[in-house]
Amino acid sequence: MSTFSALASLGWRRPDRSPKSKPNRFALELDLTPGVMSHIRSSVIAVALLALSASAAQACQCTNRPEEEKFQEARVVFVGVVRGTQFVPDERVFGGGHIRAVVDVREMLKGDPKPRFDVIDGLPLIGMCSASLRAGIEYVLFLDERNAVSMCNGTRPLGEKTYDRAVQVRELQDLKVRSER
């Protein structure tokens, strides 16, 4: 297959020449027929998907630690419902700020009991380990010394299809009992 034949299959063709123009054997123009446009659109989508998959490689990478270790390292652990979230600008932080969430406590598992906590979460950006807290959702929250959460420290929503809420809470209560021994 010649180079021109390969380019022709992608929609390139030799331009129509007028009798007055000099022939140029290297001149090509793109034929934008619907079939060629469809091919270009597919190519653009493929490149975009490739770029997104490359970004996924930069996604947060948590070390696989046992739940008991995460529980021991946390200053506070509780089950709660996020009442509201807001962006807090902070130029010292990647992304220009963080999320402040107000969380009502449903069940205290570790730490001093309080009815409500102000919690810090990172921005849900590629490469960040944000817990992606959303208002109205029930979570188990593992807070560090700054009252910060992340998906790596064990913070996660409860009651999702992949988790049975009752089983999860029972397992967390068992961790609480074992840590008090």
C-alpha cells in the first residue's frame, strides 16, 4: 500500500487542479464527507479516552491496610450524616482550597462524643484522595488530628449496594470493643 493510498483511506485526496496551476505531487486536501467526519470524531474520542485513562493512572493510590489499623490510627471514628458542605479557599492547598462539611453524629465509635463535627475533606480532583462528602449521605468517618478525612483513611459512605449497612456498623462496633481491651 502506498503512502497516498493510506492517506486516501483516511479522507485525504489530491486537489483538483485547474489547467493554469502547476502540478504539485505533494499537495493533498482533506475530504470532509460524513464518513470521514465520523472517522475523525471516532479518533478524537479515542484520543480523549486515552488521555482520561492516563489521568486515572495519576489517581489517588491508597495503601491496602486492614480496617483495624485505620481504626487505631484515627483520632475519632463515628457514623454520621453530612448536613452540608462548602468550599473554603486556601491557596496553600492543591486545588486552591478544601471542602468543609458539617456532620451530625449518629453513633460514636472512638473519641470524645459530640453531637456534630466540622470535617475537612480534599477537593474531588484527579489525584486527590478526597472522600467526596455529599450532603444527606450517611458515612463512617475516620478523623485525623485536623478533623480531616480521606478515602484512604477508611471514610466511606454507608448503605451502598456493595455494603450492607448493618453488617458494616456491627464490624465497626467490634473494632471499638477490641480497641478498648
